[in-house]
Amino acid sequence: MASNDPLKNMTEFQRVWLEAWANGTRQMVEMWRHMFDLQQNFLKKAAEQHHRWHTEISDGASFTDKYGKRSHDIDPERDV
């Protein structure tokens, strides 16, 4: 025979809803953790594969730079 107590049914409903919410939240956190792990692995592999180890980047004229002797310098008298 079914119970006519509405609070018992409401309590059971709240318990089931709370369990469902907790399981959904746990699965969402696991999904985010998995996505972050995949992203970290992707970035690590990209950094290892495309990292420039010996790239000289000139920052302009300085005492130690070979400014004016590089092949990509612009000669205003020649390029006009």
C-alpha cells in the first residue's frame, strides 16, 4: 500500500536528485581534467617539435651585433 505522506516522497526525491547532481558534477570534473591533460600533452609535444633552439634574433645596432653586415639589412641607397 502506498504511503500518503508527501514529505517522505519529497525527501526521497531530494535524495535522488542530490545523488544525480553529485554524479553529474563528478563526471563533469573528470571530463575537464581529461581535457586539460590532453591540452597539456598537445602543448608539450608542439613545444618539443617546433621549438627553435639556435635562432639568432637581432635587436638592432649594438656593440656585439654585426649590424650592417647581415644579408637582410636594407640599404637605402641601393633599394631606392
